[in-house]
Amino acid sequence: MKKILIISSVFAALVSAVSCNMELRPAGTVEPGNALQTIDDAEKLRDGLYVAFRTRVGGTYASLDEIRSDLFHASIEFGNVGGNLYNWSMTAANSDVEALWSASYNTVANANYFLEKANAVNTSEWSDEERANLEVWKGEAYFLRAYYHLELAEMFCMNYVGHEQSYGIPYITSYIPTSDQSRYPSRGTLEHTFEMLVTDLDSAQSLITTPGVRGSERITRDAVTALQARVALEMGDYDLAVEKASELIESGTYPLVTSESAFNNMWINDSGDECILQLFASSPTELGNSNDYGYIGFDAIKNIYQPIYYPEQWVVDLLEQIPGDWRMNNHLRWTNVTVKNVGTRDMYIFYKFQGNPALRSTETSWNYQNKPKVFRIAEMYLIRAEALARGGAPQAGISDPWSDIHTLRTARTTNYQPDQFGEFIEDAILNERVRELIGEGFRIQDLKRYGRGFTRTEAQVRETIYQPDTYTDYEIMANNPRFIFPIPQAEIDANSNISGEQNPGY
């Protein structure tokens, strides 16, 4: 398949090799020989962790999972961008999968490097405030290490519930660059992976004293709680998932917006409303990882739209189902689309990430950049609804999962009249997750968690999509091994300890 230039440009600064060897020097400007000696050194390394984190949230990382789901059709002129993922033909030599793997482990290396140096530094001459700050920053590193390992587990491992003894991913907790293959890690079990995740989050929770605030640009205690809720749901610990999600919902710190203009402002202008963690950015050069994956394709000079991925018709229907749903007008746009050898057609394009005007290089440079929204309160409502539906113990007087679904729909709709549309609660939760989270990288993991396959169905405009006879009736069964990515062949070759631990089907 074609090399994805977006992903290559982002990873070029982060990745030097695929192997878990991870000899890349971490982000930041402190020379290894000087290590970490002062609070200024620590702050520089901490800033480097956030720079790397900002490139790892949303954008291409989310898009690569979304385009292989049932949410989008490829245009007839998509040029095979993401083709192996879209048509489920990826192999262990896939360059995008290699990039995802290696970038994740290099960001893990950054966190481990920080922790190693922070734990070794002599702080006897530091002030109390400086020592306190260092402890908080260590907590942030533990949080990031857990976050990256969770993403790896979701991409490269089976769903946790029922597969605890299947392969996990190498959980790296130390910075030891070496070419000695005997010291490289094996994969271990998925249960062990999640045990380590929980331990790191416990460490983060014990060290991070930063209180949660709406639109926080730094990792707070509430961000740790949000990640704990996400992990608990994946592990099937539904009582804990309800507890953690309820803690954030009932705090009142992140109220759902109450107007369409405020909702649009959250997405377009990055207001910070509803955001538990929204990372800082003041210019497009600080981001580098566009949220657009050919969803919009606006040519400002010709004033035409030429997207390479379109929402499927069922997605349009779903967003239209609730009268007055603001997400319909924010996430989709009805416009004239230009398609080579077909002409122009009126249809909906995916417009959720149209870009913050303040982050454009020029007024006409549509770079689709927004501040990354790592956690939003809406996800916590959806986590609590799902956990309650699966038997989680009620919290805060909420026992019916429909309550959270209706609360979210009410907050997203003008004059919403509660309606269950004849849905079973599991279908309602999955549908609401599409309405709320589309484009953010959740769909494949949602289907895995529910043990469901999918079928790509009707296109909005049949003649505009790639191979319509194939991809308007394209079924992926729940047991398809390509629901999880292969361990990159370069990693298998470099690490003899996982040579026999490739995922099934590759």
C-alpha cells in the first residue's frame, strides 16, 4: 500500500527502529551525560513527554482504526491510502502497523527514561515545592506509560474478557537500551499486561495531586480516574467502571453543554467544555498530526471538496434518527463533492474535525488541526451506561443504563423526547457511541468488546465509492483474526523471545 505521509512525518521525529530495543533518545533537550540534575532539567523532559503525547492522541492513530470499521467507504480515487486496513489485508510487514508499534514503544521509552532519572536524582538541595512538583511529574509519566500500553493492548491483543491467558504485549518498565536480544521481553499474558496497567495507574493516582478542572491542559487526578474507568470497562470490572465514571459525572466539574452553539464551540474552537483533558496547542506546527484522514479534502484554490473516505449511509441515518440532534450538523456536512470521472454529487462528508481557525497557518490553509481531546465527560456517561447494562453496581442513584443514554441525548438535542427506538440496550449503547465518538478511534475496540463483526452496507452515492459491488456487502465476522494487528515482522526478527508469539492468522 502507499506510505501514509501523515503518519510518516509524525513518526519521523519519534522513531528510529521498530524493535522494543528503543534506543531512541527520549524527547526533551537534556543531554544523557547531564541526565537530570535540576528542576529545570526535569521540566524540559516533562515538556518533551507532553509533546510526544500530543502527537499520539487522535489524528492518524484514530483514523487507522476507524477506516477499517463499518463507518466509512473509500472513494474511487482514494489511491489505496490505508488500503490494506480498509480491505482487511494487512500483514506483519504493513508499514502503518510497524509505525504504530514502534512509535508507541518509543513514547514508552520516553516515560521510562524520565522515571529512571527522576528516581535517581539527588533532591537534597531542592526546595519543597520543587520536590513536590517532581513527584507529580513522575505520576504523569506513570499515567502515560499506562496509556500507551493500553493502546498497544487494544491494537495488538484480543479482547480482555474471556481471553485473559492469551498473549499480552511486552510491558516495558525500565529504560535499558541494549542490543542483547536475550534481555528483550516476551509478550506474557494479557492478564499480566492489565495487572501492570492497573499498577501504573495506582502509582499515578498516588502521586498526582493536581485537581481536575474543565479543559485541563495537563494530566490531573481526574484524567487518571477517566483512564481507570476506561481500563475497568475493558477488563469487565463493571462495578469499578461505574464507580470511576460516576465520580467524574457527579463532581459537576464537567457539565454537558446546554446549547448547540456551545457544542459547536467545543469542537471547532476548542473551548474546553466537557473536556477532562484537552492538550495545549497554540500553533499548527505544535501538532503535526492532522485530524483529517481525507474525510474533508477541501481544495481552497478550486473551492471544491474531494474527500477520499465518506460516511456510510447507515451512519447518516443514525445521526438523523433523533430530530434536532446537534451532532448531525456538527459531525456531517451536506455539500457538493467532486469525484474524478464521475463529476459532482451532493452528499454528506465527515466534518467533525474541520479545524480550529486559530490553528491554521493562513486563513486559507485547511489543516484540520484541533487541540487533542483525550477524555470527555460524554465518554464517562457511555462507560457508566455500558457497565450498568452489564451488571455493574449502581452509583449516585443511577441504576438504569437508559438514564445515562437519555441524559446524553437530551444534552445533544433540541427538545429531545425520550425514545428507545425499539433498541435493545446494548444496541443503543453502541449506536450512541457512534453518534458521540465517531472518528475518535473507538469503533473497532467497541465491536471487539461486544464480540461483534460488521457488514459494510449501502453507500450514500454508489458510483462514488471504490469497488461498490464488493464494499456495499462486505462482511467481517467477529472471529476474524485481523480484528487485531500482527506483531510487526521486524520486531519478530529482532526479538527472539517473541519469535513464536505472533498473533493467530498472520
